[in-house]
Amino acid sequence: MSLPPLEIVLYAGAVSLLIIGLAGLVMSEHLVRLVLALGVAEAGGNLLLVLTGFRQGAVAPILLGAAPSGPMVDPIPQALVLTAIVIGVGVQALALALVLRVRRAYGTVHMSALRARLVEDLDEAAGLPPEGSREAPGVERPV
Amino acid sequence: MYWITVLVVAVMVLSALAVLLLPNLLAAVAASSVVSLALSVVFVIVRAPDVAMTEAAVGAGLSGVILVLALRRLGLWGLGDDNRPQPERFSGTGDDA
Amino acid sequence: MTADAVTLAVALPLLAGFLSPALGRSSRTAAQWLGWAALAASAAVLWSVWVRLDGGTAAVAVGGFRPPLGIAFYLDGMALLFALAVPVVTLLFWPRAGTPQQFALTLVLAAAATGLALSGDIFNLYVFYELTAVASFGLVAAHEARRAQAAALRYLLLSAAGSVLLLAGIAVVYLRTGTLNLAHLATLAPERLQDPVGLAAFALMLLGLGVKAELFPVNGWVPEVYSSVSGRLAGLLAGLVSKLAVLVVVRALVLVFPRPEAAELMLVLGTLGIVVGELAAWRARDLRRQFAFSSIGQLGIVFVAFSVPGPAGIVAGLAVALHHLLTKPALFLLAERWGGAIEGLRGAGRGQWLASTLFILFALSLVGVPPLPGFWAKLLTVMSLMEQGTGPARAGAVVVMAATVVEAAYLFRTLGVLLARESGAESPQPHRGPDLATASLAGLILVGSVFALRPLGDGLKALAAQAVDVDGYVRTVLGGPGMAVSHPASQAPGGAGGGARVAHVPPEIAS
Amino acid sequence: MRNFTSLLFAGGLGFFLLVLAADLPLGAPPMLAGQGVLAEGAAATGAANLVTAVVLAYRGIDTLGELSILFAAAAGVGLVLGRARRRPDAEADPEGGFILLAAADLLFPLLVIVGLYIVLHGHLTPGGGFQGGVVLAAAFFLPLLGRPRNALDHAVIGWIEGLAGAVFVGIGLWALAARGEFLAPLLGKGTLGALFSAGTLPLLYIAVGLKVGAEIAGLMSTLQETEAAGS
């Protein structure tokens, strides 16, 4: 019985974060928790990307002194992840600002309630009568 | 080294689960900061010091502050159970599934 | 002007966008003129590059780093056509009544869309894709009505989930191939991505890019967003941004994932999109949502057309996409003019003859009534599908034809209401002229193209031949002077350096 | 029902990704482009930190896009929360306690220096414009927590972020004019590892640091100033 190699442990961690985050995104109800789940999923994606450049026994891609002291890990995925992290926090801030605004306007922080009221709002804006008898609104929206 | 990695990854995954499952949102935000901190340790382990610094500053620090500010403005700044109190028609079913 | 200057088409709108909010504090007019100037300059640069290339192709190494290492922009007819459409359409749909912040976001959106058309590097495409996404969230949320903010939030969450999948797909591709450049990937793909893992990566990327392209399972945002924002913004998003996302998918399909399974996946999702979109449009009770769902259906046809391998599919897809790029924004402008529930529009079209004529024209073309371009686009699609001859392709062709019937049913029903003799309860006021001017321009181009079908067809064929020429792409990007010297791919993948190793002998994992 | 299908979806995706692991070259990536950067990155850019070389030189336009995303997000937050909508109760906010105030005053110069250090050494050591920018933003935001009545001047922030972005694009355009390639590295490479080396890369990182700092400070103070959502 040998232990799984280090990369597998890390890869499993990254995939777990991705799955947990995506599961949270489809199942959560509270808007703030949806934003949090998104952050977890992004963290998983970022780790996955960094792992694509990792190799055993290599050093960080920074030249200290004249000659490199052995093989280095791939710097490209690290640069990509720097970009992805900053993108993630920008999107998160915008999402939270929208949550605040939506809460102020609709008085709810729950996704299903928000969705129902949004549909009512759209009907009202289009001048449609608020109709309860309309067959399940879910049928009309392709998700 | 190996067991440290396993430990950090385990902490990271368990905190990620906690983000979804903790009933209190302030606690969930704290858990998400723990995810980021553990992740930045993992980045150090995979020889990505730049990414580790960014993740610690941005993921754990900045995004934690933004989340806490938002929670304060939402009036969810407390240690109660955030799934119940909203007086709404659709109360949080499935929030902690 | 050398081809290198094409980076200006991305850089200038960004520069103007950065300065716009600060400048707008002192003078809103100055910010507006700055934006117009930047977009006009961007269009001029792209036009002059197009003229210079004269049907050829070129690659631009951004920053001067040779392509597999640095980022390359690839210029061919298809890329330049869509890139040129960006500043032109953005100028036509400029948010005239907006704030300097909205100008800034519109400029950033234009820069990102241009980048999507030109870039030849998958992560750079991801960055531009995210930039279009964030800019459009801001633009949607800038509307005063609270429904716009709710729609923007739901759009953001869906889109961000898609981006995570896209990022995961990119990670899998990079792990397999060690490169991000599309041309380099095209050389490596036959060896490293022709298996279930490659297909999985394509599926992840398709779902991620599909959010903007209104692809079937990830298009829930479409009706909500398009019916909460102004007709100008809806036109911009439905007409332009969705097409550029499709363009990226097509590039990935042609260059990196030329497998029948990948095309079949696109065919199936596109077909489902047609069915869901057209049926929902048929059931919709207000003009905005009818057009939004119809947009989903049309994008489904685009995906179905592009799923046909070879130049025939590209020609058909480009025809449908360009036709939709022309008609749908104009229809959204007309919808803003009338707006509201279809039943409330009884007789609204009488007395507004220009608008009604335009509506009839676009509706007929969208349905595909013979002399109009929409007919030829659909005909090309159906013919290329039938020629392919496989079961799913035939089914797709049948669905496209059935969709035509459904489209005819609901568009003619709406038309009947608009032109009905008896007047409705309240007659909606006609407003602003400029919207009608833009729509009339689109109408003129549509009618004009009827008389230029042959040159247009030849032009599309030339574009398509260029687009499917994978060898040409690779040669242009990687084979330039001074680039092939120590191109890493030319070394045997098994032995390069200490780290490179072929995928199928991973001893650590096998143990 | 919805939860069940979602769980099924997530489980399926997880299973699928774990199966992928068997076919992926984990721990020994092909690194075709990566080898190239490792081999010639230092010589081509003069940066000792190769991640910085990739971020600012090889993939400089990615970084420009990333700055634009942050810019668009900050503009979006401003549009959504609205500058005019200042919290009516902001005047009534109590000042922070002595510890918070003293800490904010003590930390301010320290954070500014650390932030600048991180920005300026981005081409030599881990860190750079993004990390340093966040620290700078923290330096300016922290006193705000202690004294909620003093708000940051959004006009100044707007000019800083606009001009810093313009400087980044401007350096790119300068390279286009001088070398014919947008964002190509300019100026002498210097000695590897010296503070004044790597040509225009440190200048680019300073622009990044200022822009990121201004945007994040503006973003946080907008969030801080907005009125409570429930009211």
C-alpha cells in the first residue's frame, strides 16, 4: 500500500474545491452564499491551473544569483493565475454591490424569491396582467 | 513535507465545505478566508510564491474585507442563524442541503 | 501602416475608457467625443490593415515575443470582418444618454470584443471574454429600473460559473500540451488532444463560452437581461457580443478540436437551443422577450451550421451570424419604440409606416422568405447539413426547417396585431428619431445585399476557405521569419529538457 | 428535485475530473512554452522574477486586460451603488476606539512603505503591482474605518486610476512607436537583480500598483459609504 503521490493529493484538493464551489452555486439559496461558493470554485480553478506548471523537485521561477540552481517550475501558469485571482475579486466586488442593491430594491436575499419577483417585474414592465394561471413560469425559461 | 501538504489540503477542503454548510454567514465568510489562507500555503508548497502572496493579500485579505463590509450593510452582522430571519415567502429551502 | 498597428484597435478604446470617467467629471461632452474618436480610430486602423492585407493573412506578435511564448494576434478575413464590425456597431449603438461611466464601460466592451476577434491565445481570449462579461454586467446594472440589477446579478452568477468551467478547460488543455497558442495547439492537437480528455476539455470550454453565445443549457439570462435594458444595449449584446463568443468557439473547434464528437456536441446543443428558443418565443406575450427567445433560436442555428465540418459549414454559419447581427439589433430598437405586451400593440403599426415597413422587412428576412438574405442563409445551413448526411445532421436540418415554420407563426401573428385595423386601448407614443435611423440603415444594407448576393457569397467562401486552413494558420503564426529557430515543438516531445514527458508514460501515476 | 439533479451533476463532474487525473501528466507537465520562457526570459526582459517577465512582457496585454476588468468592475460598483447615495447616517457613525485609531495612524506610513517596496521590487522578488497595490489600498482605507466621517475624494481616485491606466497604455504605445511592437520592453535591461533593471517593466508595475490601489480603495470606500441595504 503506497501513498498517493503529492500531485494527486493536490489535484484532488483542487477538484474538490471546484466541485464544492459548483455544487454550492447550483444549490445555494442565499445570495451571499452564492458569491462565497463562486469564490470557492474559482479557488479550485486557480489551484488546478497552478498545478499544470508544477513538477517534482523544481524550484520557484526566480533567479537568485547568477545561475539557476536546478529545474524550475513553469512560470506561465503562475502568471495566468495572478490574472485570474484579480479578475475573481473584481467580479466578486461587483456581485456584492449588486446583492446590496437588489436587497434594497426587492427586500430579499434569496435566489428563488428574487427570480419570482423578477419575472413579475418583467411582466409588469411589459404591461402584461399579473397572471397566476400562467403555466409554470419555469417552463418558459430555458435553463 | 508530504503530511503537511495532506493536512493543509484537508483543512482547505473542510473549510470549503464549511462555507456551504455553516448556517451563519459571518462564520461562512471566515471559513472562506481560511480556504484562501490554506490555498496560499499550498501555493507556497508548489513553488508559486507570487501567487501565494497574491492569494493571501487578495483572496484572504481584500475579499474578506469586502465580504464583511457587504454583510454589515446587509444587516447580517451577527452570530445568529442567517437562514431563518428574513420575512419572506420563500424561506431558504435547500440552503444547507 | 504595418499589421503590428492592429494592437491600436484594442489599445485606443481602452485608453479612452480609462480616461473617460475622470474627464467626464469636468465635461461629459469631451468624454463622449473622446470615445467616438477612439472608436473611429480603431475602425480606421482595422480598415487600413484589411486593405493592406488584401485577402492575405498575418500574425502579430504582441510585444515582439515569438508566438508560442508570447501572445499572437491572428489576422485573416474572418477575424478582421468581425473586428471591424465592433467599432462600427458600437458607434451606432452608443449610449447617447449615458454617464461617462457608461461611456467607459462601452469603450472597454468594444476593446474586449475586438480582442476576442483577433487574439490567437486561449488564455488571452479568456481575459477578453471576462472583460466583455464584466463590462456588460456594469452596463446592464447601470439601468435605473430595479429589474435590471436583478437580471445583472443572475447573469453575473451564471456567467462566472461558466468562466470557472472555461478556466478548468484551459487548465486541462495546458496540462496536456504545455502551450496556450492556438497555432501551436493546432500542431499538437492530433497527438495530444484526440481522446476523451480532449473532448472533455472542449466540453468545458464550450459551456464556458456558451454563456455569452446564448448556447442552450446556459442561456437563462437572455430573456431577463434583454427585456430589462434599453434597446441599444440589448442590440449590442445580442448582435455583437454573442457573435464574437461564437467566433471563439469556432476557432477552437477548427484548430484545436477537429473531432467529429466535438462537432456533434455542438450540433446537439445548438438543436436543443433552436427548439427551446423558438417554442419559448412562440409562447412569449411581449415583444422584448419574443425577440430575446428568437435570438436564442437563431444562435442555435448558428451553432448547428458551424458544426458542419469544412468550408461549407463556415459559410453557412457566417451567413446566419451576419444576418442575425444585422437584423436582431434593429428589431430590438423597433421593440423599444413599441415595447410592451403584444396584445397592447393592436394597430400600433398603422400610421408609423417607416417603422412598420422595417419591421415587416426584418421579420420576413428572419423567417427566410426567398429573395431576402435570411432565406439564403437558412438554405445554406440546411443544404450543408443534408450534404453531411449523418443522422444527427439530418435531424438538425429538419429542426431548422421546423423552426422556420414556428418563426413564421409568431412573427406573422405579431405583425397581424401591429397592423390590425381596430386600435388598441392606448396608442404608444413614437419616440426618438435616431433609433429609427439606425434601423433604417440596417434595412438598407439588408435590401442592398439582395442585389449583391453573388459577390457576397464569393466573399464568404473566401473567408471560409481561409478560416478552415489550419496549415495556413500555423504557418502564419509560427513560421514567420526568426520564429522557427528554436521552436520548442520541433523537438521530440519525449526528451526536451528535464521535465517534458509524453502523456502516456507517467510512472508516478501508474504506481 | 432541483437539488437532486444538481447533486447528480456535481457528482458526475467530480467523478469525471477524477478519472481525467489518470490521463493527465501531473507533476511532469510538457511545458513546451514554459521551457522557452525559462531559457530566455531573463535575457529577453532583464527581470530576475520570471513570473513578472511573463506577466508584464510575454503576456503584457493579458495584464492590460486584467487592469481593465478591475476598472470595469470598479466602475460597475460605482454605477450600482451610486456616488450620490451617501449614507444619511454616516455623520452619526461613531469614531473608532483608541486602539483602532492609533493602529490606523501607526500603520499608515508603514503600509505605504511596504506597499511601495513590494511594487518596486516586483521584477526581482515575489510580489509586484497587484500585491503592492492591495497593500497601498489598505493603507488608505484603514484610517477610514477609524474615522468614518472623512471620506476618500472620488475625483482624485478617478484621476489616479485614469492616469495610471493611461500610463500603462502609453508605455505600450511608446514601444509601438519606437520598436513597432505594442508593449515591447524598452530601455536598457541593466544587470540582472539590480533595482534599476528590466527596462520599462518596473514602470509598468508602478502604473499597475497605483491603478490597482486607487481602484480598490475607491471600491471599498464606495461599499463603506453606501447606505444600509435594509433601510
